[in-house]
Amino acid sequence: MRRGEFRKYFKSMGPVVLPVIHVLDSPQAKRNLATVVDCGAPGAFLINHDFDVDQFLPIIDDCRRTYPDLWLGVNFLGVSGETAFPILGLLAEKGTAVDAYWADDARIDERVAEQTEAESITKVRISGAWDGLYFGGTAFKKQRTVEPTKYREAAGIASKHMDVVTTSGIATGHSAQIQKIHDFRQGVADRPLAIASGITPENVGDYLEHADAFLVATGINYPDDFYNLDPRRLRQLLRKSRQFAARGYHNEETALEKSGDDDWYLRCMAPNVKDPKMAWLDPSSAYVNAKAFHAMLDALCEPFVSTQVDVVAGIDAAGYVLGAAMAERLGTGFLTVRKAGKLPVPADQVSFVNYTERTQHMELRKPAFRKGARVLLVDQWVETGGTMGAAIELVERQGGQVAGIATICIEETPAGDALRERYLCATCVRPGSELQRQCNAKSLDYFKAFNWDAILP
């Protein structure tokens, strides 16, 4: 299998994240598989970490019956493919489909010319009834030590005996050395490479260019919990992999990106060149530029990846764009806070004075969520704080908790400062920065030489 074929198999442009579940029993395994499905991961691996294969098989069967269409791989801990493939064949014959087998040790030996054990495993696989993908461990964790000078050679040999060459750090939860992965990438050439330990949302950026799959457990589990996936960390890892795929590491950087400024994407916002009574700038001009839009979402989502958010609420109407995109990123539902008179269902309503000093009315369907729900409020811009204050009142009136506020900018006014003091706020414009000062003054320096061509897709 070629690298491109593997990614097409998963319909992915970048590395595939496959969560690993250390199984205790069927209910625990299925709860974690529900997390995998809810977060949008393409599949998962199950491992019998603390019991034998005979006890594992009915759990696999139960999980498959519960999730008949989910991509599902297994690892029989400490069992080579030579023993595993006949077992998988029996499962297949009785209708329990397993999509992949992962062996910690594929019996590759770079020290010898003849790969007797690896070839024996291949013969068993070919002669059997199972036809899934074979992930084979090479220089894997605490299996036989491979000299670093031999990594490239071991990877090259392994690529001839399995679908996906799989390596790791020195132990569970320990990340692999970057040089090791670089050597493996060269060794497998255009064949798929999986990394199976020590990958986290924080360090995955070091491996994205070289890997085709991440088999990850402890890096996305709850703290001090070996057996349960943390959906927020899984979503964060999935998001970083997808962002990498969407942008493409071969894409040429734009002049704005090359500036080296973290907030380069904000210079895609356009000035008002029409009626002075209209908004003084157009932040939505940044949305049409894919890289700018996703960089903006990166900044706004980051503080909330590890914070409980039950629903994202976008404020009419500019907040719908950012809010809906953030809800997708965070894996939550999306709620609209509407201008009054728009909802054909029972609604709460509040009055407020907006930035133009006009009295307006906002409404929220009733009920919008269960009491105690944590709601992330999203708007495009916060100037006087009137609109955001109305949205907060609507949420709290129904017993909701404001999980935070996300917006491109909160202008430094008494109302804006009060919002920052009371709530977790994510903004693209950093408070206290020179750009913040210019936003407060409603005059951005780059407007003098604004170039529409620089932001167009």
C-alpha cells in the first residue's frame, strides 16, 4: 500500500488520528467508542491490556454489533500476526469484521538478510480468511532494541512485509525522537508510517509532516486515567491534523504570513470606504481568505478546547459565521441569539442600547438548553458591550452559565474591561497590544495601504 492509497482509504488529506482504547469490559469500550464517533475520528483500535485474548473476543464482537459501520482495529497484546490472523479469520467467518490488526512486534530483524519470521507471518496472512490492514510494530517500545543507525534500514525492510509500518517512543506515553521518525520516513519512502506512542495535541506539530497515522491513547486520555478518552483533547488533536491537511505543508506562504506576525490574518480586515454611519471596518473580509479564516478560528477556539462548553451561541448576525465554525471545531451544538421578532417559537426577550446608541431587542428561544448548561457566546466584535450584555442576560435568565466569550476584538472600554474581568474571553486582537490601541481609536495603520488583491482567494 502506498502513502496516497492509505490516505484515500480514510478519505483524508493528512495524518489519520486513530484513538486507542485500553479495554476493561464491553460497557467501557463502547462508551469510549461513542466518544470516538461523537468527536468525528475515522475509527479506533481496541487493546486487551489486562486480560487474555479469549476474554477479549466477545468484547470485540459486542463492539462491532453496536457500531457495525465504524472502522475498528484490534491489538492482541503480545501476540504476533502469525497467531492473530487465524483468529481474525474466524471472527470474519462468523460476521465480526475487524478492519485492521496492529502487532507491537512484526518480527523485523534488520541484522540479518533473511526475514524468516516476518515472511512466515505474511504466509499465514495470505492463506487465511482475513483481509484487513496490517499495522506492524518496528523498533517499537520495549520490544527488541534497534540501533538508531539502523532505523532507516529496519523501516525499509518492514515496508515490504506490512501495510503500515508502525513505530513509537521508548514506552507508553513517551514521544518518539524526531530524528527517529525522520529516519523512518526516509526508510519507508512512499509507504504509510504510523506513530503509536507519546503523541499529544501539544507536540503533534512535530510529527505531522512525516506520519500518516497516529495511534494514540494516553495523549488524549483524561489526566491519570489510563482507560478513558478525553473528548476535548481528542477534538484538539483531530483539529490540528485537519488544519495541517487543509493548509498543506507545500503551500507557498503569502506575503502577510511571511511577515512573522502571529496576528497577520487580521490585516485581511477591510476599511469602511462608504458611509461613515456604517461600521468602521469589515472583519468578514478575512473570512474569504481560507488561511486567515482558519487562523482566526485557531485563536478563538484554543482557550476553550480544555474548557467545558455545552453549546456555542452566535449573536445575530455576524456572530453566526464565527459561532457556527467554532461549534463545529469544538464538537458542540449551535444556538442563535436573534434580533427580536424573528423566532416562530416561545422566546425570552431583552432590550439594550447598541453601539449606535439605538435601543434594540434580542431574543432567545425558550427553552434553549438545560439549566446549568455552559454556553460560549460568540460575536464578531464587542464595542460598547450592549449586545453582548443582552446575550449574557438571556443565557443567565434561563439558568445557563456563560462558559466564555469569543470575538475578534473587545474594545478597551469600561464595559469591555468588565467583560474580561468576569468571563474567560478569547480575542484575536491581543489586549494591551498596539493593534488593540488602534482598534480603540477606530483607525488601523495598515488601512492606509490596504490591498484587496492580497486577501483574495
